[in-house]
Amino acid sequence: MKNARTFVVTGASGGIGGAIAEAVAARGHRLVLAGRDGTRLAALASRLPASADPVWVASDLATADGRAALVTACTDAGGAGGLINAAGVGCFAAFERMDDDRIDAVVTANLTATMQLTRALLPQLLACGSADLVNIGSTFGSLAFPGHAAYSASKFGLYGFSEALRREFADRGLCVHHIAPRATDTALNSAAVNALNDAMGNHSDTPAVVAQAVLAALDAGRGGRHFLGWPEKLFARLNLACPALVDKALAGKLALIRRHLP
Ligand SMILES: NC(=O)c1ccc[n+]([C@@H]2O[C@H](COP(=O)([O-])OP(=O)(O)OC[C@H]3O[C@@H](n4cnc5c(N)ncnc54)[C@H](OP(=O)(O)O)[C@@H]3O)[C@@H](O)[C@H]2O)c1
């Protein structure tokens, strides 16, 4: 990994973002922690080594003011040399029963706000000369799943964002990493999602597994895409190459999935 820098971690009050913050801090980097729950951010900051010199910002990144507060904190911290976008919301719901506000909230939290924050922090990242951008996607960002239409759409969008930015900034000193976890044990998953995963025999990772994948991507020193978990990584790639095969496999699971839909 490159020299010690200031990493911004969004979603740091959550399971995956919190684990990533701890792992990045253990490598000697400084941290700006972002989330909405200030109590959880303060508790995380108090657990980090002094070398992390943690600053935390409790704000809603779906708002322009919330993003501006985070950008200002990064400027005050001397500039961001890394951005890890781990903020996000889950959504397991029958699409026909969703209203416009819920669709909007999922796409805004998982995609639009992430793009807007990234753009706002780009001048700081590019000024660093050798920065990393990590987007936390999902298996469902390359394997769209029944009951997850809005979530899958947002994560497919995030995957496209990662791919385009990596190519657009390939000669500007910005490494873009896309990490796509499978099911992970955090508060994001509702009881219905956990019950469906159990019924389908889907394994769930700890947040530490995702954090280690982030460190490995940073260590590799080049941008790329990383799908986590077996067989999820196979199906994610299969869906990109031969989607009709996955249509058929999931058609056979539809009745089971419908039984778990809230
Ligand atoms: N858990 C899984 O099974 C799984 C699998 C694949 C991918 N992922 C992805 O991993 C990422 C982290 O999720 P997680 O599992 O760690 O979930 P989590 O524990 O629920 O954490 C979600 C985090 O996102 C923050 N957040 C959500 N909306 C926000 C907003 N409008 N403004 C600011 N912060 C906001 C939350 O902040 P507050 O709590 O402070 O409000 C929290 O810190 C998400 O992008 C998720 O899609 C998760």
C-alpha cells in the first residue's frame, strides 16, 4: 500500500464501513469517518489507534449540506487521499408494492449521493497525486435478484460508475476499486432477507472479510473489480456473460423468494 494518507470512509457507523475503517487505521492511515449516527461514529473513533487521528462527521449524504459538511472536514484534515464509499441502504420488497419515495431513497443513497460525493472530493483526491477510490457494490450489482429491483438497479449503476471512472482517470493517478460483497452479517439485512438466505443455503460473510478484500485491493496498487464469495463470484460473472442461464436458474427459485417477500 502507498504511504500514510487520509482516508474518508462513508458508512463508518455501519457494519462493513466500520470494519473497513478499523482495517485501514491498522495500516497507519488517518481517517475521516462519515455516517448519520454520531454516537456510533464517536464510539468507533475512540477505538482507533492514535495514529488514525480520527475526525468524524455525522451528516446525511443524500443532502447537499450533508455532503458539503464532509468535504469541509476533509479540507480541514489536510485533504483526502482516499475515499471508501460504503454508505448504503438495503431494500427487499415486491417492486409492485414500492412507492416513488422508497425507490428514490434507495437509488439516492446507493448511487446518486455516492456519485455526487465522489465528484465533490475529486479535486482533493487528484491533488494527492496517487489516490484510491473504493466503491462497495454488491453481488446484486452484477446479478440482479427478484425482490431487489431498486437495490439491484442502484448497485448495477454503481458498478458502471466504477468502471467508467477507472477508465476516465486511468492516467490521472486515481485507482478505482469496485468491491462486490455477497451477503454480509450487518444490520442492513432484514429478518426476511436473513430467512431467505438461510432457506437458499446462502453463506453470509463477516464484515471483516469485506475489510480484508478492501486492504488486498489497496495493496495490489491497481484498480479493478472484486466479487466476493463462492459460488456468488461465479454467478456474478456468469450473469454478465450469459444472463439467460441465470434467468433460468432464478425462475426455479421464484416461489421460494416470493414466500419470503415482506
Ligand atoms: N450487508 C450485506 O449483506 C451487504 C452485501 C453486499 C453489499 N453491501 C453494501 O455494503 C455497504 C455497507 O452496508 P452494511 O452492510 O455495512 O450496512 P449497515 O450496517 O446498515 O451500514 C450502512 C451505513 O450506511 C450509512 N448510510 C446510509 N444512508 C446514509 C445517508 N443517507 N447518509 C449517510 N450515511 C448513510 C449508515 O449510516 P447510519 O447508520 O449512521 O444512518 C451506515 O453507516 C452498503 O453499500 C451495502 O449496500 C452490504
